[in-house]
Amino acid sequence: MAAEKEVEITLKTIGPIRPSRLLVPSSIKVHDLRKLIAKDGHQPMEQLKLVLRGKILLDQESGDEVCLRLKQGDSLIVAVTPKPPVKHIRDGDDDDDDDDDDLKFQIPQSANRWKKKLFTLLHDKFRLPDILLMAIFSISLKAWIAIVLWFILSPVAYKMDVGPLYILATGFSIILLNLGKRPHGDLSAYSIFNEGFRELPGTLNAERLDRDIRAGQF
């Protein structure tokens, strides 16, 4: 009986196996092909995934062994799947779930009673997302009062035809209230905000340029 014709195929690899060429019989079972590739690349056979012409090759289909007809120059994609995690790492998945629970918003135990009741209502009944709950409870009571007053007064401003001025005044108020205070001795980058219009050392302006030119430094 004549020997099976051999063809050279190209192995395009994903993983630690280097790209290579391999001589294999033109008619071969997937299981045997996987075994040859594992032996050539010194990899565990059970961790190899083979893809030919866009199709994943299985050793068996419907209980029967799959046989391939390979052509000269066929390209075969070989992927080395990672090993499954060891048992103690898999058991640690429960710890990851606990970490996810820690990332969820939780109201502090020191919060007063009405905050806890409001949190229970919004979280359990209305099922608001954690990011929205975080935004709601991170705002101080004074800020909430200001927001409520703003919405109460906005219709009044609209009826008095001062809506644009009301919005502008709101914007300037927000800016001024969030300016904050600099520590004593710190200077602003803008001299107009400093006592005596004091400038930062090294500031380049027209006055300094004129002084440097007169001193012959240019």
C-alpha cells in the first residue's frame, strides 16, 4: 500500500509556540494532528486549540473522530489556552465578590436616623444605582436647602422677567463660593489677586522685558 502523501502546513501561533512549518499527512485525524503539533512545540496537547479556514477543529463530532484533508501550504492557527487556576485561587472568587460588595455605596453607621431611612427608601424601594446614591448623600444639607430654594425661586424670577439675571447670578454665586482660601503666604498666579499686586518670582511681562532691555540683557 502506497504511503500517505505529506504536505507542508504553516503554523500561525498564538501563545509561547514560535511560528513554524510542519510536514503532516494530507489525510489526518484532528486528534493525531493535535498530537503532532504538541510534540513539535513541546506543549500539552489538551491545551491546544486549532483553527483551520476559520473553523475550530474538534477531535470528535457526533461521537465520530474528525478527519481532515490538508493541502500544501495550508495555514493553521494554533492557540495555547492558559491553565485553569489552582483550587485556592478559584476559592478566592468568593473574596472577589466580597470586594465588589465593599465597592458599593454604604451609608456610614454614624449617619442620623432620617438619613438611614431615606437611604433604605431610595435603595430598597426605588432601587437607585449606587453612583446616584453616592451623589445624593455626598451633598451637604445646606447645599440641598440651597438647591430646593433655587427651584422654588426660579418660577418667581421667570414671572418677574429676570430669568437670565437669575441664572447669571447663580453661576457667579457658585464660582465665588467655590473659590476657596489659599494658605497664608501662598501667592496666586494672577497678581491682581495678591496683596499689593505682588507677582510670582520669574513672571515675564512687559515691565520686566523693558527693564532687561535697558539693562542690556538682550
